[in-house]
Amino acid sequence: MAFPRPRPTRPELPRRRVRTLECGQGAVRAVRFNVDGNYCLTCGSDKSLKLWNPHKGTALRTYQGHGYEVLDAAGSFDNSQLCSCGADKTVALWDVATGQVVRKYRGHAGVRTRREGRGGTSSIDSTIRCWDCRSRRPDPVQVLDEAKDGVSSVKVSDHEILSGSVDGRVRRYDLRAGQLYSDYVGSPITSVCFSKDGQCTLAASLDSTLRLLDKETGELLGEYEPLPHGPVPPRGALGGPPPHLVPPPRRYTGHRSTAYRLDCVLSEQDTHVGSASEDGNVYFWDLVEGSLALSLSVGRAVVQSLAFHPTLPCLLTATEGHVQLWREESFQPEGDTA
Amino acid sequence: AAAESSDSEEEDLVSCGTALQPLQEGERIKKPVPLQEQTVKDAKGRYQRFHGAFTGGFSAGYFNTVGTKEGWTPSAFVSSRQKRADRTILGPEDFMDEEDLSEFGIAPKDITTTDDFASKAKDRIKEKARQIAGVVAAIPGTTAFDDLIGPSKITVGVELLRKMGWKEGQGIGPRVKRKPRRQKPDPAVKVYGCALPPGLSEDSEDEEDEYQPENVTFAPKDVMPVDLTPKENVHGLGYKGLDPSQALFGVSGREHLNLFTGHSEDTNNLLGDLRHSKARKLGITGQAFGVGALEEEDDDIYATETLSKYDTVLKDEEPGDGLYGWTAPKQYKSKTRSEREVKYIGKILDGFSLASKSSTPSKIYPPPDLPRNYRPVHYFRPVIAAGNENCRLQKVLEQSTGKLESDTTQQSRHALNASQRRERLGETGLKGPAPSVLEYLSEKDRERLREVKQASEQQMKAKILPQQSRISRFQPASPDDASQKWQMLLGGQLANAGSSDFKPFAKNPEKQKRYESFVKSLKQGEKDTLERYLDPSMTEWERGREQEEFFRAAMFYKSSNSTLSSRFTRAKYEDDVDKVEVPRDQENDIDDKETAVKMKMFGKLTRDKFEWHPEKLLCKRFNVPDPYPDSSIVGLPKVKRDKYSVFNFLTLPEPTTSVTQATKEKIQENNSLNKPKKPSRWDVSDEDKEKKDSISEFISLARSKADVQQQPPVPATEECGTGPSETLPTEVTNEDKDQEEESRPSMDLFKAIFVSSSDEKSSSSEEESDEEQQPTTSVIDSETTKQVDLPDSSSSNVQENVAATTDPGVSLMPTSKQELDATEEFGPKLPPAFSSGRFYRFPTSFPGPSRKEKHRKNREKHKTKREHKHKKEKKKKHRKQKNKGKHKSKKSEKDSSSDSADSSDSLSDTDTTGLSPKELLRR
């Protein structure tokens, strides 16, 4: 092309709170962008699922029909359907326009996560179940029951299923190669995600550490800790040094993730690694250097969920009953009506 | 001077606004009137209330009522009883204020120029500009004429046309006869301006035609001006925004507003002026005025506009609401319309018209020529399965239809059964028990079976006449073949009959037994023994009958079996089998990974790789080719294990894998052709791990208890202990080796546990234990050498083995210094956390054995020092290699079968012995 390519701008991190959505649906269990990042879904503890335009701050639709808290949700690639799962052990497939439940899948002992694409998958009770959204089959296509403990997080790429389990392993099912790769991390995994280039996987675990693993070899590419390169506090007695040799637990002012299932994200250009924290902040580390790049103080309570925009430096955080939208410093809201 | 300057300053100041009243003494400061109390009053001091979000005006009357403070009280009440005649009709003006009727009110009563007569230049700036232009222009004063010449309503052209007899609504042109034009559109119709899209005017003409007598000419119909406005919006085709006049004052507010109908009413009055027909006369219109109390339809204005009143979807019209809709005269509705209209039922969008020519004439193919003797009668030929039961019937039917099927290949596709069709289509067969055992049999067996069957055939010939005859009728050409078929038919069930629980003669156990043995014999192909199983006490006739019965039973079982078997799958776990399927590969236990994680050595150490079979449908949904297209496994491959074994539920090396390592490797090599799976790493590292992790030690201890009981100490160990440099018992048989390998960890453990408890043991017992220990390790070595499939146990190899086995003893120096050395040997490759963490863990818990071990090692070293001094260097090398080998243990194991047998051998040696239980305990 004749046009010079635009100079790559320095990746920015969302630093400015642009908007707060009062969801009015109890505690927001999860907030998720849709596939192009124009809309978001919030999962409330009042059994409802809401569709928002977070950029304008308008609530578009409420989906009622779960029997208990909605724990996670995802949109389909064509934006025609939503998939949500709740503590009522069902996975529901919604029609976006009509707000009706298209299909409901039962069989999980306690559903945590999801993903919906061509076939949907979903997890916990130490299994991942793959559902077929096209046929009317009520039972899963395949049950991946390799995990020894609850599966806390599931992500799906075009030919892989990535799962993080409480048994401390990141499992990657490669459908193309017909292989299962299991990487031992040690501490219970709370959240996993693919990098945008599909080369790495990011795993957040309950030792307050995020690890970037090479997808092919399983090697550790980066480690993101509360204090850069500080020692990891030992978890549990198994395998650790005798107690008198354990250094006294540090008082972290930084990232903390020891009890809750918190999300981790990668920024839109894979430049930074972000994670929610129990101290009400969201932390961003530089992906390469591993240094703490930013800490956003979101609220006083635990940041329950995070969602990063697929293309823009735009972050959604969910604390307590509301969702906040963060943009980069230079962002100018156009046509602000709220 | 100071006062003066201040004065001058004051004069210089500019004062703005009015000064506040100077405060009186004791007076309170007035509070500003709050916003909500500020009121607007008109010129006469009446309140004006602004209200109304959408009207934007103020309320009329008194506080939004009419009239006075008292509300609705007509100013002059007149009883209608007496003065009915001069009852005045109240107009809106009666309820309006004076200023509303003034020039700037909502209903001005003053005389003003209307738009028609107002000069075109409404704004004064333009007017001024015009005046200036008039002055400046070449002919001054011309603009003044513009004002004088007012705009006339009717143009000259219209005036002229009228004079020529034109009337509004008519077209221009010579008068025409309608009727002929209807059949064939007149090409001579003159159209002025651009050519009409055909059909625009004609459609409407067609309607009116029927009214008119035929011999009267008419003025041509007026044409609709073609709307040439370009489409500038992004609405859908034919979409028109909501017309407020229609929405508010239109047909009726409650009627369904159809945004897409657009011009449905316009076809009759071509000008499409809705207001003529529909618009209500509103005397006074004004934004602020709203709807008076006397007007009926005030819901028109305040109607709630719900989205449900609008069409959001393009859908089929209701019948009658089409192009000619409800405005069409009654008689037209019943009339059949012209072909074109029938073809296109629906509305014509703005700017579109029906095509005069259909796009492409659809091709019509003539029906096939019927043969002359064709009779249009269909008879249904019954589908007959090619079974011997049916063959007679089939024949009869064939004869009756007059069509003898000469050979089976020519039969119609309906006569094929499912499997035949499947074959033709090239599909794979259903998963289930194979239809016939014969497929599994080798050629030789098949031959034998044939013999059997022929023999039995000979026997049966006399006895089973009906069957025989049927068979021969079925295939009259070759009785031999027929009998073979018989056998084939039986063949399928033979596989299952014996083992299955199909018991046709369950009531008579003896008979059942006879039947079973009969079937078994049939299966085994014993021809002569068939009769043997029949009851000898029976008469020949009885025997024959029973045999036939058996055959029938077998047949019966077969038929049901083959049809049903494909529909059912076997139970996953058979009840009577004490084996269970468990995943072949299991994630090995996490202890070493824990350390790896602690050392941040992610990668190979923490990764497990398994063969995993995705469901086919899942692959399809992911749009990914199935990686294992011909495997029926889903998930992880399974192996059979003991059902009620605790090992199934532990992620520990279980006997089946750890024992037959070498053989397994071989198997896997064989399998590697069809399975891409490499021998996974944990297969290899079992041994190290077994020694490393404490849990597995206990497990193996428990396991070995049983082993020890059934297996006495091997005599070979004695020899080894006395002379390590002598040839080692590499000739140990495979089974022995396996057993020994199983028992090995147990011995160490026994020692570790029991010896540690008795520190003050005699030296002789120590020696014993030493001797015991050494052979065990050497045995491992021999085993590992064997793994490598070396054809012979050459002396050099043995030497190496010996060296390797004695190595640990030598290397593990008792003194702390030596220990340090050892750690240094380990050192450079490992982060300090490892060594320290490793070394301080156990001393506290097991103080006894370590000391003991040291002591023992000292002796051992003493013993072997002389013989193996020269090996020491080699050992060091091994040690160094070990670190590497540990990382690449998988790789080295893989290579072990290849040329580098020796090196890998030694590597594996050091692997196993380097982390021998002794060392482990020492840590």
C-alpha cells in the first residue's frame, strides 16, 4: 500500500475510570466482554444475567432464568447466543434477541466456567464437558475428566481446550494433535488464558503468582509475583521445608490471591499481564520484564472478575455490585450521555 | 493627598449594575428568592406556568384549568331549555387569553400576510442585501419590481393547458381508447419527459377500464412523476419514516402503523395526497394548544407510542392489503388479476416497478417418452431377505412376478440388506461383535472347519432332510456349498455360544450341558466327536432329533445375536471379571514436580504429555481433522488393571508397568508404528521415583510383602555379595528379574526401617545387610542391561555393570566432607535451594539410618576400593552425566535401544543407583 503504516503507538494501560455501571443484581460474579468488545455481560448473584453496552453505560437486556447465582458467561462468535452457567448446576444457552433459554444442559455437579463457540464447553466437579450447541443432544459430547480436582477455568481456542484445575495443573487438550499436555504448577490454579498470539498460556494460582508458560514446551517464560522475584510463600506442608525454616509470611501490600477465584488477563497486545487481587486492586505487570507496571485501585473489596477488551486498552472490573470501565489516559469519551 | 488620590481612583472606576440598597440599621439581609419560587407572570400579572415536556409551552387558563380560580365555570351559563335556539357553540377562542389572539399569540387574530403573499425574502438581512444590490445594480430599481409583481398561484403553462381543455388529474396527450390498449400496450403512447417505467400507469388503467363503455375515448391517464430522489439514508428499501401526520391525525391512532406499506393508498389517487382524504380539519393548530376538552380524540396526541405498533420485521402481508388493498373497488377484488400481478404478490417499493419481462424463462423439460407397453400400474414387490427360511416363498414370488432373478448381484437395491448396502457405499461396519468367527480364524482353521462341516453334513444328510432339501433348493447347484453356508451360518454364533449365557435348554441341565459341549466341539472343529456328546443311551432317532435341535438352537441364537449385537455394546466392566479399565497413562506423582516447581524448572520436568483422543463430533465442531481417524477410543487410552486394587486410585507406578519395563518398551516400539505415542517419560522414571518418594516406598513395601512371601531370596545374591568383580548373574531369567525388581525396593526398605531401629546391631548383621544390598542393585543393573537387548552379556559389559553397581558405595563417603564433595558434584547444575532443601529434610526425622549408612558405606568402600580405584574417574564422569541424564532421561531411554547402548546403559545405571535408597535415606 502506498499509505505508510501508522507508527506503532506505545501500548497504554487502562488507568482512568470512565464509567461505573451499577448493575443492581447483587454481587457481580463475573463480567465478560463479547467477542468484539462492544458489549459486556455481567453475571449477578440474583440469578440474572445482564447485557450492557459498557461504553455508553446502557443496560440492554436482562436474562432471567437461572435458578441460582450466575457464575460465568460468554457470548457466541456470531453474537447470536449467550452461554451462561450458574450455581444451579446448569449451563444455559440464551438467544440474545428474544432473551429465551434455547437450551439447558445439566449434569455438572457445580458449574464454574464456560466457553461457547462452535461446541460449548464448561466445567467443574473435576470434569470439563463439551456440549454440542447445534444438535439437540442433552448429554455432553465428551467429558474430560482427567482433572483430579475441580476445574476452575476453561478457555477454548480454535483447536485447543485449556483448563486450569485446583489440583495445580494446567491441562491443554490439543484436538489437532490428539494430545493432552499437563503442566504442573503446584498451587491451585484459579484462572488460565491464552495469549493473543496463541503461543503462551497464562495461569494464575492461589500462591498469588501468575505464570506465563510456553505452550509447546511448558517452560516458564515469566513469573509475576507480588514482589518481583521475591520468594513464593510455601503453600501447605507437603513437600515444603520444615516449618522452622520457613521464613515468616510476608505482609504483602501488593497482589494477593489466596482464597478467591480471581481472573487474570493479558492486555490487548500481549504487553502486560493483569490480575485481580483480593486487596481491591488490579495489578498489571510488564510481560517481558515481570515488573509491576500499574496497580489500579478499584475498590475496597475483592475484585471478583476482570475482562480485557480484545482490541482496545479497555478493562472491565467487577467489585461488589458494580462494574467499572477503565480506559487509557488519553481516552476521550465521545458523545457522553451518562 | 491620600484622600485626593482615592477620590480620583473612585472616579476612574467603572461601575456596573445597580448598587444594592444600603442596609438599614437592624434590617435583615434579604434572602434571594429560591428558584422554585420564582414565577413568571404575564403583562397582566397572571401567572404563566411553564409545563409540558413535549409541548414546551405554558399552561392555559388558571393553573392548567380553564377560566377562573373556581375552575370550570362557563362565564355565562344559559339554560338550554329556554334558549335552545341561540345556543352558542363555544370555540376554542372562548377559552383563550387575549394575548393568545394577539399578533404573537398562538392563534393570532390580527391581519397578517400569509406565506403566499409574503415576499420571498423573509429575513431582513437578505432583504437589505437585496436592496443594496438593487441600488448597486446596472439598472437601478429593478428589485423594486419584484415586490410589485407578486407570485401568482397558477403558472402560465397550467393556464394554457386548462384553456386547451385539460383538467387536473388528467394526463397529457391525444385521447385514447382504453380497451385495445389493455391487451397490447400501445407503443405509440407519447410520454413526455423521461420514459416511464412500464406498468406504473397501466396498472391503474387496468382498474378503471371496467367502468367504461368501450367506444368512448378518454384522456390519457396522468402519470406519476418518477421519483428520482437518490437514496441517501441507510434504511432498508422501501422504508419510510413515521409520518407524523399519519401517526397523529391519520386514519386512526389505534390502527396498526405499517411503515412499509407506504403507498398502498396512493394507487387510486395517484397524487397520493393523504391529507385530502384523511386529514381532519383542525380549526386551530398550535403546538402549545394541544387538544381541547371538547375534542374527542385526545388520545391521538397523547397516544403512547409503543414499539409494538410498528413493524420491525418484513413479513408477508395480510391478504387484501396488497398493492390494490382495501381501496380497490369491490368488483376488482373478485376479479382475477392479470398474470403479472399474480406473479408478484406484494407491494411495489418506492421507485420500483414491475418488470415487463420476466428475467429468464424457466426451462421446461418434456416428460420422458413412455414405452408403448407401459401400464401405469405399480405393484409392490415384497422385499424378501435372503434367508433359507424364505427362499421357497421367494421363489414362488419370483415365479408369480414372472421374473426370475438369475443371480443375486442383479437384485435391486431394495433387496439388499443393510450390510450389503454398507459395503457398496464403502462405509465401515458397525462396531460390535464380528458377524462371523470365521473372519478371525486363520486359513488353516477355516479349512478344518470346512472339513468338520462336511463331515457333519454327511451325518446329517439322512437326518435333517427338510433342512437339507431347503438348502439344496436354495442353492441347487452345489450341495457342498450349501452345507458350507450352513456352517457359515452357524459359524457366527459359535464364537459366542460357548461362552455366552444363552441357554436354550436351561430347564434340562443335562441337555444344556450336552448342548454346550456340542457347540464347543463344533467350534473346535472336531468332526467325529459330535456324536460323542449326545446321550449314548438315546436311540439313534432321538439322537438325530437332538442334534437337529441343537443346530436349530444354535441357528436361533445366531440370528438374534447378529441382529441385536450390533445395536448393543458390551458392558464396560464385566461383572465376573476382576479387571478394570483405567487410564493407561496417569500423571505421575507430584513430588518431583513440586521440587521442580520450587526450582522454577518448568518445562520437561513439570510437563506430562499424553495421547488423547478427542470425540469425533468435537473435532467436527472445532473444524479440526480427527487426529486418530481410525481409533474408537475416546479420551485417554485405557489398560486393564485389577478392579479392586488400591493402585488404581493412586498415581503410583503399579506392578504391571514397573515390572515389565523392558518388555513394555518393546511393545511400545512395535506399537509406535500405528501409535505416535512415544514411550512416555514416566515409564522410565518409575524406578527413580520409586526410590525417591516416600509414599511410593510405603506402597511398594506393602506390595513387596506379598512378593517376599511367595519368593524366597534368590541364591544368586549370595554369589554377588562375595565377589562383586565376578561375573554377575546376568543369566537371570526374565521372570526372575521381574520378581527381583519388585522385591528390590522392599529389601531396601526393610533395611532402612529395621536396621535404623537397631543401631547396636552386630557387625555380622551389618555385613549381611550389605551383602544383601549389593546384589540387589547389581540385579537391577543386569536387568537394565537386558533391557537394551544386548545379544550377549559380554565381559566388558559386565565389568561396567559391576563398576556401576559398586559406584554408589564408593562415592557415598561417610564423612561429612565427602558429603560436601558429593553435593559439590551435584552442585553446579542445581540451584542452592535444591541441595539445602534436600539435605536438611531428613536428618531430623531419620537420624539413625544416616549414621548407620555412613558406617556401612565406609566398610563397603574399604572393600571395594582396591578393585575399583581405576573406575573412580569413570564414576565421576558418570556423575556429571547424571545431571544431564536426569533431564534427558526420557531421551536417553529412547536411545537406549540404539547404538549407544553402552553409554546409555551406564547412564541408566547411574540413574538408578545414583539415587539409590541409601542415598535417599541419607538425605
